[in-house]
Amino acid sequence: MKLFCLNVRSGGGTRWGRILDFVEAHSADVVIFTEWRRSETPGAAATWATSRGMMWVEACEGATKNGIFVASALPFDPANATPGKETAGTLLRLDFDGWTMLAAYFPQRDVKARYFKACIELSTAVSAQPFLLMGDLNTGNQHADRTSTGDKYVCAELFDALSESHGLVDLWRRTHGADAREWSWMTKANGFRLDHAFGNPAFIAAFDPTCCYDHSSRESGFTDHSALLISTSGRPS
């Protein structure tokens, strides 16, 4: 199984042709678009997913136009998990056969705390089965996930608590090690790792996942984020 996540930047706009060509090259079973918008090139993602026989769902439950689109070759039951309409983010729960994924697009600043709380509550509720949190969390570790001169993260302590207090595993760090450095979003002077995947022990035991970035989406300029990819070698029993 292969999972793919990409922030499409302000809804994708006129860049959807290049975005979808890029997605096609990865042949993913599950595709997440964050910062997706209903108003930008209406139906581009849905038309693409339908043409490939994929089930799809979209959610834009926060205070702005930015939301999430998910397409999957595997059947799922979706549910909105966004903690409130007054903030700019979206959380979308998807229950697959034997495992749960939370697709995430976090807002900025202090309101992220409510999103971390929602993620922790869901991971606790489904802890007996495989659980995956995947998306743009707009946060990272203050030392390992940004260049030293970059702006400090807000709510970084809650990001760290996902693994330190709540038993979730940073799948990119699991794959590449504690000393690795890689950026999924950059300014001219600084780099930040904003796009993340966390799995619980049951997810790791069932799927033995590896996690990496494809920077060509950012380097080619059709979005400002690198793509996040998970490959698995197992399925839940």
C-alpha cells in the first residue's frame, strides 16, 4: 500500500494539471490534498479520482476556504473531526477495513492546540487498532524540524507530546533517524518540516511503514510543499 499527501497551495488554481500528473507518477492507493479548495478549478480532483475508480471525499469545515480532499482505491467511511468552524483548519477521519486514518490540515498560531487535542483524543479512542495521522501540521520540533534562524513554531510542545506522551511514532524519523534533517517547506533563507505522518504501535506492527519526501513538487514550483509518502509492506490482520 502507498499513501501520498501534498499541500496544493491555495487550492491548486491553474496548476491542477501539473499536480495530477505528479500524483499519477506515484501510483498511490490513498491520496490526500491539503489546502484544497472547492472554489479552485471545481471538480478537478474529483474528476481525476472518479476516472480512476477511486472513492473520494472532501471537507472544508474551518473558517477559511482551505480544506482537505482524499481519494482512495480502498473503501472507507468518512467523518468530520474538525474541532470548530471558527479556526482555519480541517480534520477528516477515515475508517478503513481494520485501521483508521486522520487526514490533517492544521491552522496557524495558538489555535493549533485544539487540533492537537483532537488528534490525541482520536488516537486514544482507537488505540487497539492501527491508527495513522497524516497531513500538514504546520508545526515541528523546535530543534530538529527547522533551520536555526527560522521562526519558532507555536505549539511545538504539543507536537513533541504526540510521541513523548501519547505513544505515536514519527514515521519519517523512524525511517531516517533522529539526526536526519529535511525540509518540506522553505523560505528563501530557512527550511521547515511541516508535513508529517505519525502511526501508533499497532499501525507499525501491521504495516511496517517507511516514510519519505519527494521534493520535486516544491522544486518544480507547482506548489510550495514537498510531497509526503508512506509505503507499507503489510496489512492489518
